[in-house]
Amino acid sequence: MSVRWLVGLTACTAFVLVPPVAAAQSSTTGAIAGVVRDASGAVIPGVTVEASSPALIEKVRVVVTDAEGLYRIVELRPGTYAVTFTLPGFTTVRREGIVLNAGVTAPLNADLQVGSVTETLTVSGQSPVVDVQNVRSQQVLTQEVLETIPVARTPQGYATLTLGVTSGNRNGSSGPTSARDVGGNQPDGYFGFSVNGAPADGKLTVDGVPTHNVMGDGTIRQFQINQLAVEEVALETSGMSAESPTGGVQIRVISKDGGNQFSANIMGAYTDENFQTGNLNDALRKRGLTQTNTTKRIYDIGGAVGGPIVRDRLWFYGAQRWWKTEQLLAGVYYNKIPETLFYEPDLSRPADKHNRYRDTTVRGTWQATSKDKVTGWLKFSENVDFITGASAVRTPEGTYTPFVTPTAQQITWTRPVSSRFLLDAGIQHLVMGLINKPIEHAGVSVSGRPVLEQTLGLNYGSTFSGAVPNAGARTTPPWIGDTGDHGDPVVYSARFAASYVTGSHAFKVGLSNVWGTSESGGAPLFTERYIFRNRVPVALTQLAAPNEELTRLKADLGLYVQDQWTIRRMTLNLGVRFDYLNAYVPDQVRPGGFYLPETSIARVNNVPNWKDMTPRLGVAYDLFGDGRTALRASLGKYLGSEATSIAIASSGSAALTVFTNRTWNDANGNYVPDCDLKNRAANGECGQIADSAFGSNRVTTRYDEAVTNGWGLRPYNWQGSVTVQHELRRNFGLAGGYYRTSYGNLTVVDNLDLRPSDYTEYCVTAPTDSRLPVSGQQLCGLYDINPDKFGLVNNLITSASRFGDQRKSYDGFQASVNMRTDRGEYLFGGVSSGRTVDDGCFAVDVPARPGYCREVTPMSGQTQVKFAGMYPLPWGLRASATFQNLPGIEQQASLTYTSAQIEPSLGRTLGQCRGAAVCTGTATVQLLERNTLRESRQSQLDIRFGRIFRVGGGRLVANLDIYNVFNAADVLSLVSTYGPNWLRPGTVLAGRLVKFGGQFTF
């Protein structure tokens, strides 16, 4: 054990063992805090403050004001509360109707008058609009919002309702999702959400415990959320406390408890192709689209029941839900001639994509003693995604169908040792079953040879998703999309926290840990993929399959301490977190195949072994002392998400070079590579393999220990914000803020066998096309490897700082409104925008291409407007709506040039041909700099009309939804390969859709 590791652990242990002096606020519960004064304005110590709510199985929580008249009640479940202030000699004050949400501290002050102890003054409360103590920014979606707003009951729907949130990737690049939802027509998937330039490495937790597996970077959500079992959802977007290791969008799901009254909830929603309007217009026809997305059928049904088994002691809640979406994908067609090696679109058979889900969730809450509360739930799910990956660049035959059957169990325990000291713990066990199957559909060949047609940028035949080079850091195994049994990965998650509360302090220490196994494997039906250019063979890909990979996450441990300290009008939010992440590769045996024999894989430890200390700082200031205006600032360092992706890339399986390309000159025109494919040298019709290590056990890509083992090496980002919240009038709040994100510990892939001098510059001429800003221009700054260096691969993933100053940052702002009236109307939303700069203009192996190494995403590409609200109408009617205005997607253009086209500038054939008399090699060139062209801005309006009926002791709500009211046909994905199909829309927004639904509760 190193000295630095020992010092860090000792420091964290000291924090944990220090005598508790206060208790901090959790992101999954709420708090109520304030000050009690007398008629003269003097503070009153010793006042008993009781918070009661049907949401509490223990009924009531009690604290006493301190010497400064301050009190704070924390760890309160979301719900409606009544707060009573009592002190002998003073009139009792009772505040009712305080609606409390997760992650919010409701400011509640009281003025006590001298009077009889029998007198009680009852005052109707109001929900807090301004939080003058916390610095986190979040969107809270209550049960009411989730049930009344026309939006999908999925994380995709959560993102629709949250300002600034977009789909993104691990590195923080973002843009409008290519699968915008219309009435629930999109799969229930966690796409990876980004906000304020932060990476899409947030976590989705249920009751404070992560729901992800340990595959790849640890952000893959493993089971769908049963909305019938959800009390509310909070999406944290900035200012996260030390409880969170990462800084992406943190989705916090809080489950429903039972209650002392029996209740039931039955819901259903349905639509099909008869209730959708086509939106194919002349503009789309001119771009080559002959059909737009069509919804075949959508349904979402389920029921839930909850109540007491023993009043005030044991509650239960159970929910069952089934939901499915079926749609036809625009511009994606089955192959009309699947018995050949070629593709012709069968326009009578558009791709029909099915996604079906079911979930059973059972939850229990037990007040074991007067202080000990135990909660637990069981979850059983099944997710089936038919023709995964079908798109404008992959036909249905070239896809697969995953069957995922996750099961999970969770148990939590809380104990208020005293009115100030609280303990909280939880553990979860998750097992994921995953089997990928070839598509099974009438009249579809699942045994076709996989082919890539370069001129169309189209993959067809059968699935070949395992064809991923080993070079570079990969976030998921390259084999995850291949057919076969991927095993039953197991994940354990645990957490513990100790809190101590006084009126002015909120201090908390805690730990969390995640550990488990990651498995992947399988194989495509063929170990070779053909590459055609205008139906002429030019190359092929060879893959050494089958494969099995097993990695284990030893620990993803976090120890944290945080204090919320109120000093008059100012509240400091101070925290520090220690993280330890360790993954390894166990001993295993990889099965043999055509290109490689059975191989023993040795254990690899500490891939990675990271230790980090990260601060979280924030301050909130009650500007006028009336709880109506808050100035807030936060600054925190957040770590990049990781689980086993580095272990996967560092395993012996990764050392087995399983992927390579080679040129193919089909001289006799029989469409069969007449050569010895096991011979790595040029022979017959085949050129030399591109990777000389193919088929051998040699490490071609490895991680530099200087970036995987030690302190402060983990990729991170700093996030800062300055915001203001103001209550313009009762229940009407405005907010605005500036946000900045910057990145550190970025890595690059360095081929140690190559230098920039091993490449020769060449130019090409862009096509003459008025749609291209570079029409007819000469494009230079392109490089081809010298023939004597072709095929050398010795990659080291190392720090980018060794080669230059790589900078990535985001600067942006948001302005929002949050309004609710006593009649039940509410409105929330606003505008968000920003600018992202990613500058990496330095040479690692290949010289940087001027103009293409510095990517700037302007504000025009990130500005979004989002609003949602509900308005009650007479006779039990109500109307609600969501509106989005988003930037159009980016247009890109890549063109494949032949060696003959490049030779005049290069002065030789491409290096991949190594001087062969006939060179069929090609090079793909990006014609446009990033963010040069975009589609027009996109808008979507969804509305719902509901009618409330009273039926006996229950309530029936009938809904009529109209999605995409204006029948917009926004382009959501494009063909980016320059050619006859360039800019042909691949996916467009589904047309206007009418949906019927209802819900009965009692």
C-alpha cells in the first residue's frame, strides 16, 4: 500500500469518525428549515417543531430550535406536510399544505405570539418557489406532472421536460436526439443525457441506489422504470453534492410507499396507425424520401395497489406494467434480393421495429420499531428490442434482437437515533440476463453475407457488429451486438450515511460502493464482411470470432463528507469526496474459431486503480432575508464515469488482434475472395492485411500505467455556476444563470511505431455541388501512411498533455420560469444556450488537419426552448401541453476516394496497397468542417385534453392526446456519405398522432 493511498484513506476515515455535529440534505429526500421569532422579532430557542405527513409511516418527525431560533428537519419523503410550532406560554402555530419535493429545502419561518397553550393558529402553507439554502439546480417531476403532461413515461420523457438537457455521449458532445418521441413511439432507453456541456455520464438511481450494470463505462441502465411505482423524479443538472461522483444529469427516482389507506391505480393508453397523419411533404420527396415514420401500434397498460398490512407498521405497494411500441422506420427497407450479395430496397417492406417491455415491482415499508424503518422492493423485467440498430446505414437483415431479463432486489434501513442523529443504509442486487438472437421475421434471410456498400454507406446482409478495431478506448465491448448468450452479469450496490442535524448545520458523512461482473461474447454468422464499391469488391474485413470476455469491477468506492452551514442569510454547501475505483480481468479461456485457437487469458490487475479527492463548494444567499430571492454559486470537480471499459481493453482478449481489413481485387468477378485468408501477406486476389498482428497474440493497444494507476489520473471535469432565483409573486418564480464546464486528464491513442514523418500529405478535389460550401475546391492537409509503415500497430493510450494542450470547455446560460396558481394551473420551462470548444490541434501520429482539429459548436447549435404546463377548465376538463424548439441536426459529408484519384497529388499509390500493380485501396475524406451546415430549427407541440369523473369513492380521468400538433416533419438523421443518397433523410419526426388514455384511482 503506497504512502499516498494510506494518507488519503486515513484522511477520509478521520472525516467519518469525527464526532457528528450536524446533518446534510439528501438528493432523494426533502427538508424543512427556518427560524422562529416572537412578536418583537427576537429568536426563540427551545421551540418544539413537528412535521407530520401521510407520507411518513412514523407519522411525525420532531426537532427543537437551537440557541439562534433555527431548526432543520431533514430526510423527509416527498409529500404534503403540516408543521406545528409549540412552546409553553405561546400560541401554537400550525402551517398546513406544505408540498415538499426531493432535493428541496422548504423555507418555513414562524412568529409566535404570547398566549394560552390551548390556542392554535392554523395557516395554509404554500409550496416553496425559491430554495435559499441548496445550490443544486434540478427539475422535479411530481406524480401530478407525470400523469397530466402529454409526454412519454420514460427517461426520454423526463429529458423532454427538463430545460437544457440533450442526448449526448461520454465526452460531453451533445445535440438533439435522433429519436425524438411522439406519443411514446420511441424505445424506452436511457440515451445518455448531457446538460451545460457536461458529459453524458450521469447515473439513474432508484431510492438512492444506481440501476446500472458494470459493463463499459458504467452508464448502461439495466432495467426500465415502472412509472406506476414512482412517486416523483428529480433530474439534477448542476451543483451536485459530494454524494455524486460524476457530474452528468443525475436522475433520481423515488418509489411509492403504500400508506394507511388502501389505494389502487389502473391506467391504459392506446393508439395505432389509424390515428396518425402522414407528414411526407414535397421537400422530403425531393431529398429522396418516399415514406415517413408510421406508428403501427402503441399501448401502455398496468395496475397498482397499495395500502396497510398493519396500520402504522407495515405497508405494501405493487405495480405491474406492460408497454410496447411498433413503428415503421422511414427510409429503411428490407432487401428485395436477399438471396444475392447485393441490395435493392423493397419499398413495399419498410423496417418494422418492435420494442416491448414488462415490469413487476413490489415494495414494502416496515416500521420495525419506533425508530427503525426498513423498506425493500423486488423487480422483475423483460425488454425485447426487435431489429436493434436498423437505420439509414443498416438494413433490418443486418441487425439483431436482444432479449434482456433483469431482476433486482433492494433493501434500505433508516434510524433516527435522536431528533438530531440519523442513520441510513441500503443495498441492491442486480442480475442481468442478455441473449442476442438473429432477427426472426417471416420471409427474412438471417444467413446473408454481411456487406458494406461504400457508395451508399450501407451495411446489409447479416449482423456484423463485432467488427470494431481494438485501437482506442472503448466504452463497451465490441462484441456486445453480436449474437449469442452474454451470460448473467451481477452487480451489487451499497450505501451508508450518518447525519447529525442542528438548526444552523447539516452535516453528513457516508459511503457508497458498486462491484460486480461484466460479460460479453458471441459471434456474427460469418467471420468476413465484404466491402463493395458500386457492387464491385474492393476490400474485406476479417474477424476472429467467437469471443468471450469476462471482467470484474472490484470496487467503485466513494467516501464523502458534506456540511450545509447557515450563517444568517448565507448558507455554505461544503463537501469533499474520496473515490477509489479498481477493476481487473480474471483468468479465463477464450474459445477457438477459424482464425484463432482456444486461448487462455491470464489475470490482469489494477486496470484501472484510481484514487481521487474532489471538492464540492457552494454558497446560497437569501438576498433580502425574506426567502424570495436567492443568489447561488457552485464549483465542483466531478469524475468521468468508468467501470470495466479499461479492463476490457486491457484483457488478454484485447491482446488477441481480432480485426483487420485487406484489399480485394475480384479479378475473375466471381465475388469470392480467391486467396488464403489465413495468409497475412498479399496472395491471390487479396492484398496484405492492414494489421500485421491479426491472428496473433500480441498487445496492439494498451493503457499507459501513468494514466491508470495512481492519484488524480481519472478523467474529470470542473463545473461551475452562478444563478439567481426570485419569487416575483406568490407561487411564481424566475431563475437565470451562467454555467461553465471544462475538462481535464484527456487521453489520446499513440501508435508508438509511427511518427508524423511516416505520413505523406496529399490533396483531393471536392465534388462540384452547390450544396457543398467547398464545392470544387482543393482540400489539403490529408495524410496517407507510407507503404513501409503500413500495418504497424502498437497503440498506447496515454495523456494528451504529452503532445499538446487539448482544451474542451462549455460556456452557457439558462433562463426559466416556474409558476403555479391556487386553481391548479402550472407552467415551467425557459430557454437554454451555450457554446462548446474542443481544441486538439496537435500531432500524435498523424499531423493534425487544419480547420478540422478545433471543433466549435456555436450557440445556434445548442439553443433550445422548452415549456410545459397545465390549465384547468370548467366541468372537470383540463388542458396540458409541452412545447420544444430545438436546433436542427448537423449535416456532414464524407466521400471515399480511390487510390487512382489520390495518386496525382500523393505521388504514389495508397500505402495500404504497398506498391501493388493493381491498387483497390480507398481513403474516406470528411469534406466539411464540423458544424458547418445544419438542418432548420425544429419545433414540436403536444397537447392533452382530460376530463375528470367522480365514480363512487374514486376518480376516473379520460385523456385525449394529440402529439406533433402541427404535423412537423423534422429531419432527425441523415445519410452523411456523399453520393446519390447524400442528405437523404434517414429518420424524420413521426406525424401527428392521436392517442387515447385513461386512469382510474381510488
